[in-house]
Amino acid sequence: MAGLTIAGLMAVTALSIVILHYFGVLGDPAFLRFLPTRADPAARTQSSGGAEGTSSPRSDLGTKAAVPNVTGMTQEQASSALRSAGFNVGTVTTKEGSGSAKGVVLTQAISGEAERGATIDLVVSAGRRIYTVVPGQMTWPDAEAYCEQHGGTLATVTSQEEWDQVLAAMRADGREVYWIGGRREIDGGNFTWVDGRTFSFTAWATGEPNYQTNKVGPENYLAVYKVNGQYGWYDDPYDLDPFYKASVMAFVMQTVE
Ligand SMILES: [Ca+2]
């Protein structure tokens, strides 16, 4: 029995030394160096993180980033800049009347900082509308075709500001009858603009539109007349050649830049 007890004590002691070594309680007796010691994650992070100084833990890096200011850029430049910085381009809407060139970014939905990968909506300029008087007698469809061949359309007008621009172009020209870009797509129907903008602003002359039909046909097209120095809108048939001399006629073309 005594022999077994001594052997048992020796075994328990040896096991205790190994366990205490494992948890780092004992020093490092040479004969135990081959045994593994408990891993210490905190110590390891500290030792390897020392070179990086006091920066945030790596898991927090990259979740937020500075959003580039893309206002004033073209839409293409802005998309490229945002994607390079790790963001997505969201909905792009156009805005009239900014005075900026076509496609230039006016506002961005997010600036400053945002989550990486965030989607950023943009508002871009619909462009500057340039109104040009083209002299001469043409039917309304021929005038519209001429404008389209020259990169534009007949003039469309959706605000007092645009109407003032058209008035300025007509006053400088000095003629009396001008086609602009409104027409009834369905005979007798509502007027619409050739470029699809909303037909809401109007400058009808008194008693117009009255949708008469004469020897040329029904009044499905939009003309501007200068009467006693006042400019007003009239619905008219597609061809005014039988009624006016070519010298008083012109049309107003618009281009968007
Ligand atoms: Ca009329």
C-alpha cells in the first residue's frame, strides 16, 4: 500500500507541475520547455498591434468614408469619382432652369461622410435652352423637321422666364408671325410640346385657341403673332403660306446645351 501511495503522490505532483506550467504560474523549468503553454490572445494582439500605434481596431476601418464633392462635375465624372471612392450612383434626376450646362451635377443627396457602398442620388442640369429665330416661310411640320436636322426642335415654353427669352429673340428679329413647338397630336385635342415637356404655361391671345377650320385645314398648330406690338399665341392650320408674305414669317428653334 505504501509503495502505491508514494507512486500516486509522485504522479499527482508531476501532473500539477505540468498544469501549473501550462497556465504560466510556474516559471519555465528547462525540462518543461517542450510543453505548450496557454495561448494569450490579448498579449498577442498587443505585440503585433504596436507598430500601428493608436489607430482604431481594424474591424472598424472602412465602414465610413468621405463622400467626394461632385457638384459642378459632369454626370460621367461624378459617377466615376463616386465609384472610385466606394459609393454607388443612385437615381439621377434632371432639373430645368439652373442655367448650368446640360448634365452638370447640381446637387448630391449625401455629402460629408457615408457608409461605404452607400447609394447616392444626383440632380443634374437639364441644360441651357437657347432660342434662335430662323426666318422664312415653311409649314409647321417642315419647320420642325428643319429644327431636328439642326440638332434642336421648335421652341417649347414652360415658364415666364422661357417666354421672356423667346420674346427677346422675336423682338430682336422684328417679324410678325412665328411657329413654335406646340401642336395638337390628335385633331382637335389638347396642345402638347414637341419635346414632351408639360404644356402648362400659356400666353394665348384673347379668344384663342378657337380651333377654326379654313381652306387649309383645322387649327392644330401653334403660332405667335405680333399684333399692335403685343405677342400672343394662336392655334393655326399647318400652313400659313396662303395668308402671309414670307417676309413676315419665321420660326423659333431651340437647342439645349
Ligand atoms: Ca385660332
